[in-house]
Amino acid sequence: MSSRSRTLSSATHTQSVTMNIPWGPVHRGRRLDEERPEAKRRKREEQPLHLTSRVVTDDTFARHEGFDLATFDDKSWPQLNLPSFCVLKQEPYNVFKSRVAARFQLPENKVRLWVLVNRQNKTVRPDMPIPENGPSLTVEAIRHNMAARQKDLRLYLDVIPDPSKPDPPPWHIMIFLKHFDTSKQSLFGVGKVYVSRNSKVQDLHPIINERMRWTSGTPLRLYEEIKPGMIESMKAKSTIDQSEIQDGDVICFQVEQAEKELRDLEKLDLYSNPAQFYGFLQNRVTIFFRPRLGRRDNDHPEFDLVLSKKDNYDMMSQKAGEYLRHDPIKLRFTTTHAANGAAKEVLKWSPNQSIADVMGLNYVNPTTTVILYEKLDVSIVEPEVMRSLKVIWIGIQTREEAFYPVLLPRTSKIRDLANQLAQIVTLTPGGTGKIRVFEVSKDGKTKEFMDSDTIGSVPDQVDLYAEVWAHTRTYNVIDLATQEIPRA
């Protein structure tokens, strides 16, 4: 039988149509539309029953380039995808630990989980391991007791190499190591070590050399990563306790180099020590560049650069020029609207303007900073530094005698313009010798410039006149504003 049948009513001589429509996409779509709000409602109701746990591992630490062991809330830089778990708040800790061990394919007796806490100095570090003597302890109880100021539970997975050996004694602490490589300009984690509080800072040198497989006795410099903006060199002969190092602290090291090598790095605008590099990390941002005219080809690619917010216009232009293989001085940049990426305004060349200035004026979300570029055949610096003026010279009979183009730096004074004109025109012998410069607007209004006024302050949409200054000189301003200007 057909799914659609028609019946004709002879009594009324009208046609009625009976539609027998099987279950189809329309019904399924309607049912899904009805189920979605219900699913969202259940999710809202169940949300208070769950929390999210994110786990830092030695592997994620080795791929993390930044402060602490991982980045959690920094919106200015893409974050690593840390392993995460959605956990019932009332789930017993031993059940959760079994799930973690299974996720990383580890025996449970090799797993020790540390709680990461927010310190007062805004860092996030492991504070203490979760006790193993409370199997019925719930995940929510752990969060409440050990990290009450956090909505989620942040953990570090400490893999125990040999569970048959006793735990480190109480006077040992766990510290994390990062290697700053001057040749690669990189900073990455290289794991953790347990050291005695009474050991000296220099006792870490052989441990680091062995871990990095460097020659024994390779000289090192060590720095403590205290917080962003505070990276301090460590004294080799001080003890760990005297250096106020505690569980979860981070120590950064680099191979010691000759002072000349370090100066050579800085001459190349490279970082010579971790403190400088941490400063870059604190201010780094990704800028996305796109061709303004919409042409996307080998000569006009889309690309991105990692820059510091402290970098100036010239640094941005130089790095963009290196990528595009184009003279940086012949690149013009335009900011964009954050909402739709449309062109906003051309960036004027300004060596003192920083990336932070550009971002602060135009962007809300620094992770989506987009700048449009154009490859030009002429330098953009000259129009920004120099000012081309067209000066009409008035003769002795108050008639326009000549038209003179003048090119001067924008910072020059009107007196400099007058001095240049004095070398071009013929001044009447015995006269004052002083040249008066004034503007005449299109509505006939005049304004005389002072000798100390800058060339950059002269408006663009006015006619500029100059004459020999005289007390008895009078003229019809309207005539000057309406006369045809001869172009000599």
C-alpha cells in the first residue's frame, strides 16, 4: 500500500486527502528539538554534582614553555590540552586514583597525586601529596580541604620509579627543573628531583649534567622562578633551605657562557639569560598578519609572528619584512576591527609605539590580534617624518608671483621655512629681510604663524602664503583667497 493514499468523497463532491506519513526526518528533528532543552536542564542540574580535574604530567611539563608547570588561566597565550577528568564530587579518592592510573597505563602503586594550589604571589605550584590513608575520602573533600579557593581540582602526577623503595625522607623536597637554551632561545621543563633542604645549590649541578647527558663538570648558572617579573640568580654555596626553596618550586638553569658570547647574543636582539627570556614570555603575544588587498598567494601569504608587547613598531616591521622578504620600510600596516576583521586604520610609522599600544587601542581579546599588511614600492617613513608644503610667494605689488614646493622635517619650525624661502626668492635690498608666513582658509580667514610653530602643525587644507614683512603692507585677503595661483 502506498504511504500516501487519497480518498474521494462523492457525497459532497469535494476531494479530501488522507496522508499516511511514516516516521521521518521531520519528526526526528522535532523530537531532538524537544530533547535538547531537557538535556541542557539535566546538565545544569547535574553540574553541581561534578567537578573537573586537570592533571599535569612530566610529559606536559616538558612541552610547557611558560611560568609554573602549566598555564591554566592565561588568555593571552594558547594553553596545552592537559589530561582532564569529569569526576563526581562524591567519588571516593581510591576510585578516582584507579581511573587516573588506568588512563596513563600505570600500576596504582606508582601513582602519587599532588594538589596544585594558588599561592599568594599568583603562581600555581604543587603543595602536598594527597594522603593515601583515607580510601573513603571523596574528591570534593580533597578539593575543599587542600584547594578550597579553586573550583576545579588541579593535580600533578608524580610517577614513583620504584615503589619497593621508601619514600623520600621528610627533610627532602620536590623541585622542578627548566632548561634555558640560549642557542634555541627556548625554555622547557626537564622533570623534577628530590633534594635535601641541607644540600647546597651547587649540588644540583652534577644532577643536572647527568640528566642532560652533558660532560661532567659543565659549568651552570641557576635561577629561581619566583613569579612573573621576579627571576633571581641563585648563590651556588647557599643551601636549599637558605635559598628558601620549598616543595613545588621551579629552578631554571643554563650553561655558563663567556661574557663576550652573551653580549653577542644581545647584539642580535636575543636573550642571554632566563630572566630576560621570562620577561619575553610574560609579554609575548601572537600577531596574525593578512594581506590587506585580499590576495593570498606565495607573495602575499597569511602568517603569524610571536612578538613581545614591549616590541616597537620597527621590530614588528623588521620581523614581518624578514618573513615576507620585503624591505620593512616599505610595508604598511592597518589595524582591524576585533568583531569582524575589517580594516580599521593605517598604523602611522612611530618608533616609540609598542605592540601593547596597538593592542590596547584596538583589541579586546589579545589572542585574535589581526593586522593587515601591504607591500609598497616606496618608503613609508618619509611621509611620516617629512612634510611637503606648497608656498605661494607674494610680490611687492601684493600679487602672487611664484609657487614654491618645500620639503622639511615635521619637527622643523616656521623660521626654518622662512630661512629656506629666503635662499630661493629675491629680497628687496634695504628691506626688513623678515619673511612673514600665514595661511588663508577657503572662507577667507587668515592666520599668521609664529616663528616657533612647527611645520607639522600647519593644517593640510589651507593655502600657505609668504611675503616680506612690512608695517605698511595692506592687501585684500579675499582677493588672495580667490585669485588663480600660478604654478611656477
